[in-house]
Amino acid sequence: MKEFSITSLMRIIGAEVLPQTGWAAESAGDNAVVTGVSIDSRTVKPGDCFFAIKGEKFDGHDYVADAFAKGAVCAVIGKTVGGETLAGKCLLRVADTVRALGDFAAEYRRQAGFKVVAITGSAGKTTTRQITAHALSRRFRVHQSPNSFNNSIGVPLTLLGADPRDEIVVGELGSNHPGEIANLTRITQPDIAVVTNVHPAHLEGFGNLEAIAREKTSISEGLGPDGVLIINGDFEQLVDACRAKGVDVLAFGKSDGLDYRATDITSDGLSSRFMIDQTEVTLPLAGPGNVENTLAAWAVCSQLGLKIKEFAEAVRTLPPISMRAEVLQIGAITVLNDCYNANPASMNNALDILQSLQANTGRRSVFICGDMAELGADAESLHRRLGESISRANVELLIAVGEFAEVTAGAARKSANRDLHVKCFKDARSAGNNLHEFVKEYDIVLVKGSRCARLETAVEKLKELCA
């Protein structure tokens, strides 16, 4: 991040100094300049501004003194903090520290010279972001969001983490309630905005697919006059939502007549080959959904000047993407580690990968299946449909975990026209402690569920069993 004076920061976020601390800009000297930001007192570096943010488990206001002890030059607070250790420290009071963090990031983005690519969608945001950043980094200095920093805290931190020398920032915008994307696009002001798809996800906050499509396409509200909106043209709801907003789009997908198309798609389960503009692309990522993610990335890269041969060469060297259809060889067991998150569409995509691998290898397929979160009133019916999909995918052993385990397992049993072994557990720890009884050498094991399922503990248990 480039330097900002504390007085400039105060103006940007509308803060006032708490006078009782005795801090004054004219006597602060070198300590009147901010060189970075942090929301975690454990990671504060000298020169940082510490934003005290209240979370579900911790309140940053309780750690202001710790932040100053680590070298913070100021702290942005939303409520009174005290203590002798804060005498002479710069405390900046605002009404809302999260809003202030966003305002600061928006101004930093306005002043910076980099272009911004913002990616949203029900699924595929992280993979599309990583493919895009990987390809663009062959020609540009690229900064991308660390992990899935896609909310009102993570998005500002992504922007503020960019170096002034960076040319392109690639980030994700997520949403679980109406209006969230509109706020995030106000902060990011993207040059290129991407909507990967729309699926039933976060239905608890949206209610239906049409509302999700409207929310995702609101990313266009942050585009400038020369901004570009790229959408998945295979999704009618997306196309209709853009038409209703009266925005121009470029579309990618597999349908005829789209701006960016993939044809002649073949897969061996762990990778895919397909044609874009008469050039073969080899994608070392599993699953049909990643073909669409690669198309979205190509649409972005094309707009920023990459040629298809350059893009194809970059895609060929893609590293694995952690916990997203990540293929792990644990002893003689092949594990598809896809436990970062889950919704009905991503579950079906993962099952397609599992079924393809089973068909190509003849090995037994096992699904360690966690709950899908935030589905609202449709949760039970969608878990029932998941069970039916599991049966169709020829899964041979289902280990269902969580609140809806019995619903999913019951539907899978009812739909199965063959031997389907089923075990249910209340949580990932219980399932992990019993895996030695069920998982065998040479199994192909898919591990997938929403973050609340914590199924990464099951992956760790498999590693222990095969150590």
C-alpha cells in the first residue's frame, strides 16, 4: 500500500481524533504516516492503521492496545476504548469501522493506477480468479485476493493490500443478502466485472433464483463508462437480468452465438481438453465446471490484450487449487478434496468428477458428504435432491455428515437400484474417527460440504490413516 498521512485518512473516512489521548498530528513526526492496514492485532506491522472490527467471536476494540504495542500508528474505533497504555496514541472515532475500511479502500482504488477485475457468481469465483491471475501474471504485475476475501471486510483488504506498482488487481465479490454486491462494487469500481453463473445458493437470504440473478448483475453498477460486464451466456436468468437492467454484456459459454465459446470438450476425470478459437486448451483441473471458469478467465484476459496461444500455455501450467476439486494421493487412496464450500450446483459438479473417475478406473467411489448451508426453507428438499443425485452418480459408499445427513442418505437409498452402503454421522469429527472402518485402499473418495461441515478434518484423518 502507498503511504497516506493520518490527516488524509481522517478526511477520507470522516473520523475525528479522540482529544483525551493527547495525540496531535503536528507533534507526531514520522508516526503521522500510515503505510498499511490490519484488522488483526497479531499481524500488525510498524506503520499500520489498525481497524477495530467486531466479529462473531472477537471484538477488535479489545485489542487496540496490543495493536499499538506492535507498532500501529493509529487505530480506527467505533466505540470508546480506554486504558493508560493508550495515552498519547492516535484514536480515530467513526460511526462504523467496517464502512470506514471500505471508504478508505475505495479512495485508495481511485488514486491507484491499477485496473480491477471483480468476479462474482454462485460458484467458481475463486477458481476463475486464480486462473485469471495466473494467466495475466505472464505479462502484468498482478495482485489477487488472498483466499476468498469476498465480503465487506475482505474486499477492502484486497485492494489495500495491492502495491502501487501493481498493474491489475483480481478480486472476488460474494453475497448472501440483497444489496451486498452493490456495496462491494461501489468500493472496487471494476474495469471488468464477471458473473460466473447463478445457482440456488444462499437461498436463506435471497428466496429464489431470480433474486440471486438480480443481485449478481448489480456488479455492473460499479463499472465506469468504459467498463466491461462479462456473463455466463448459458444461464437464461443472467441474460434476462442484464436485459432488464439495460446493460451491455459480453457472454461466454458453450452455446452457439456467444462471444467466447468452448467446443470439442473431452475429459478424463482429472483434466479436460477443449478448443477455443481453433486453439487446443489443456486444463489440469477436474470437473466440467472448470471449463466454464476457464472460459470466463479467457474472456477477461482477452479484454486485457492476451492472445489465445499465450492464455492456453498459461492454463497448461496451472497449479492445483486448494480444497476445490483438489486431487490428493493419500497412500493408495485418491481423494477429491472439495470441502471449501457447497451448494446444489457445485455438489453435482463434484459428483460428475467422481463418477468420471470411477468409470475410468473401475475403483470404488466413496462420498463423504456434508451439509449445504444457507438454503433456507428449501434446505430439506435440496438435500433430498442431492441424495437422488448421489444415487445417479453410482456412488458405492455414502458417508453423510451433519444435520441433513439422514435426509440425504434416505433419498439416496430410496433412489438406488443397486448396492449402496450408507453411514450417517452428526459431525465431521465423529465421521473421521470411524473412517478406518469404511474406507479401503484404492478407493476414490470425494469430500465435499459447506464450510460449517468442517470436512477438512476428515481429509486430515485420511492422511493419518495412511501415514
